[in-house]
Amino acid sequence: MARPKTATLATAVQAAADQPLDQSLLLSLVGYNCRRAYLTIMPHFEERMSKLALRAVDFSVLSILKANPNITQKRLSHAVSVSAPNLAILLDKLEQRGLVLRQRNPLDKRSQTLVLTSEGLKLCAKAETTVANLEQHATAMLTENERQKLLQLLQKIFVEGN
Amino acid sequence: MARPKTATLATAVQAAADQPLDQSLLLSLVGYNCRRAYLTIMPHFEERMSKLALRAVDFSVLSILKANPNITQKRLSHAVSVSAPNLAILLDKLEQRGLVLRQRNPLDKRSQTLVLTSEGLKLCAKAETTVANLEQHATAMLTENERQKLLQLLQKIFVEGN
DNA sequence: TATTGTTATACTCTATAACTATA
DNA sequence: TATAGTTATAGAGTATAACAATA
């Protein structure tokens, strides 16, 4: 009664090939969708920022230091979610490029405080302009209201989800 | 007229330490917020799925194969954004665990088609239940309407942003 | 003793090049 | 000649352990 197995498989394979892919379960998960959106935006980011030789995490560091001069590495480490050992290396490179200055904290000589150099400030300002343009481009399919709503909902997750 | 530099620095450092951290620029960027939300959800995911010995990408593969039996590795590779070499290794492991079956495609013997074994199906069903619970927990701060809106906006980005 | 930051190192993830088998 | 999949390997990113200096 049963047809040969290969014939059965061939039929099933043909049927599968003819179907559009069903990803409905994954598409119902916020985490999955966050990742997909992130992975869509990042190549645009990387392409534009490569001209300034900045990765996303480098930009985060510069931007936070611009808005918060003289914070400690400890605090920066927490803000950008980079472990202390990895941040040390990252800061070595920014310091070698003359963008950041590490200073021993006079109030607690265990820690170091961070400021942008004037060159770091200039590069950060340029990067922030680039990022603002990129943001418009990457979210061009959203109205400004939708973009604000999206930011608000995402922030609910990581502010209240901790 | 100028005070000693260390005193100036001490004052600035103290002021910085007293301020709440200003992250306003980063918080205005969709990509950054996607990443933060993703990084908030993932530890919950990993903790619960570790009991089933599944990483996020393993779950994605099982879930897609459950909904799309007999698709080729090529198609799966594209769906989960894992390169062919890395997918081969990933599938080796799932096959060794008896969760997935690779079959030479009778319609084109270059390719292989994939199905879950009965054990793979069982584990995937269990994982999908776990994930559904996790989703409720991870997004408990959102109303169901907000959660749906969030999914819709994120999907706009990666559907229309390509 | 505890904390900040550093060094060294290991582990995971992702990317690339070269190969086999099939079309 | 092109494609599907594999193997081997390299690189980036992240995590951990041990240490020095300071509190």
C-alpha cells in the first residue's frame, strides 16, 4: 500500500519548497524581533561609522563621556555593559588615538576618571551628527510618533525588566 | 588666579559623581534600545532554556523545522541568519542528540532536507511552552496591546528596512 | 578585607577560504 | 561553471582568574 520512501520524501520536499517559510512563532517573541531589528540597523551604523573608525561600543563610550565628563571607569563600565577588563583595553585604544584622557581620581586613587580630549569631543560631535542622520534613514518607514512609541516600549522592557 | 589643577579636578569629579548618568543621546536611538531590550530578555531566556540544553539559535532552528519540515539547509541558513559552515556544525550537534534528521534531497542530491525526529518534536514543543511563559514574564510590564504594537513596529524595521 | 583597574587567557560567535559532490 | 554542504581556521567579542594599588 505504501509508496516507496524516496517518492514520499520527494513529494514532501517539493511541498516544503513550494511553501513560504512559516516563522510565526519566532515572530511572536519580543526578544527575537529586537534582535532582528538590531541586526538590520547595525550594518548601516557600521558602514557609516567605519569612516570615523568607531564601532558601536566606541561611540557609546564617547557619547557617554561627552555628556558625563569625569565619571569613573567603573561607572562607565556599568553604563555600557562592558566588563572592566574589556573596557580597559577599549580605553587603551581610545587613549592611544588621543580621544580620551584617563586621570587618577584625587578623591580615591584606586579609580580613574575619564574625559574626552578636544579631539575626542570633535570626533564625538561628528559621530553624533552621523548617527542622527543614520537614525532618520534606518527608521524612515516609521512616523515620528511611531518611532517615539517604539523607543518608549523598548525602554519599558529594559528599565522595568531589571 | 587659577586654583591648583588637582583641586579643580576633584571638584569636577565630585560633581560628576553626584549627577545621575546622562544617556539621553543613546536612548534616542532605536538600535541602541533594541540591543538593551534584547540584552535584558536574553538572560531569562538562557536560564530557562539551559534546562533543555538549548541556546537561542538552537531553539530558532527547532521551531522553524517544526513549522517547516523538509526544508533544505540552505533555506534554514537564510531564515536563521547562520552561515552555512556554522549551521553545518550546529546541525551536527542536534543530529547527534537525536533531535534532527538530515536526508539527502531526492530532487537535488547536492542539498539535504531536514526534519525533526519524534524526540526533536517533543523537545521543541516543551521549549515552545517554556518560551511562551518566558515571553509573558519578560513583557509583563506591557499590556497585550503594547506588546503587539511593539512587535509590529520592530517588524516594520526589519521587513521594510531591507 | 574590599574595591578599582589591569593583565593574561579562555571560550563563544561569527566570518572566510578551500574542498567534495552534484547539477 | 555554479550550487549545497563540509572542513579547517581565523578573527571578534565576551567572560574569568589572578594580580597590584589603594581604601
